[in-house]
Amino acid sequence: MADLQSQQLRGRLWVLLAVDACDRAGIAPIDKDRFHRLIFLSNCLAQLFVAVPPAQRILKYRRGPFYPDIQWQLDRLVTMQWLELRGLLLEPDQFGPWLVAEYEISKRGIEVVSLLRKTPLGTATASYIDELVFAFSRLDLRRLDDIPLNELNWRPAGEGALITFEDRDTNLALRKTAEFQRLAPEILADRFREQIQLYLRYISDAGAAA
């Protein structure tokens, strides 16, 4: 029970810091589906920063990355008034009815984030989340929703396949960043910000060329 509660609190921290970073990066309010895709990218690369992501496993879903636990955290943070919910609608897509919504940090949430950033876990997590979100926000805004679908772990997996980031050696994102380091060790060795930016650019360019 204690482990479960600890995992839920880490997930809540991760989500709150991510929505706050979206606000500061100029991509808030952020659409629900886009946020789940951003969280997927954050899970892919977390081990670069020795960060423990809130979810190390995901089933490939036909609508794109979606985490039920992360969605629960988003809605929980709204009820706590740390996030604000906008544009909640039930709309049909090619697969049937689907809830759409946007989220952004509230004034109360900003105050909470300021306090969390003073804790060891909050500081370490925010450092990584900020790097990832700001790198994501610098990509082609017209393609932000498509870029995560070209991620090296996601793209080749069949629908319903289990994608896991528990083993560093099988994480194709980390294998690609290691390849970047081998090609330019004097530039990229231990420079995780540049590795994140380069990987996101890589999958963005690969998607544009497909």
C-alpha cells in the first residue's frame, strides 16, 4: 500500500510539473491527447536524467499514447484546484465518441509548484521535465501531435503491444541517444539537454520524411 501511494504521489508530481512547464513554454492550455503524448516522450527519455517516470509500461492504443493513471491524476488535480479544465466536450473521431479537454496550471497550482521545486524530488524531477517540455515546444507546432507517433519505441509496435522502458538496453530511444554520443563524444558526452533536443529533432525529421 505504501509503495502504491508513493507511486501515485510521484505521478501527481510529474503531471503537475509537466502542466506547469507547458505553461511556461507557451503551449498551454494543452490538449489532453497532446499531454499524454508528451508524457510518453518523457517516459522514453527519463533514464537520461536518472529520473523515475510515473509509468514505465504502456499498451499501444489506436488513438495514440494514453495512460489511465495519468488521466486520473489530471482530473484529480482539477478537483484539487491546482489545474484548470477547459473545453470539455464529447466529440466523435474515426474510432467513435471521445472526450476532449484542455488543461492548464491554476494560480494555486503555481504556488504549489514553487514549494515543490524546493524539495529534493521536486528539484530533480522539474529539471528533467523542463528540459523535455521546452525541447518539445521548440518543434514544429503544426506537427506536435504527430511527432510522438514516430518515436522509435512506438512506431514499429503493433496495436495492443506492450511497450516498456524498464530495461535500458531495450529502450530504442536510449540506444539512439547512445549512438549520437558515439558519433560526437566531444559534443554530447554527459550533455543530456542536447541529447534530448537531438532525439526529438530526429523523430520529428523522420516523421516529416515518411
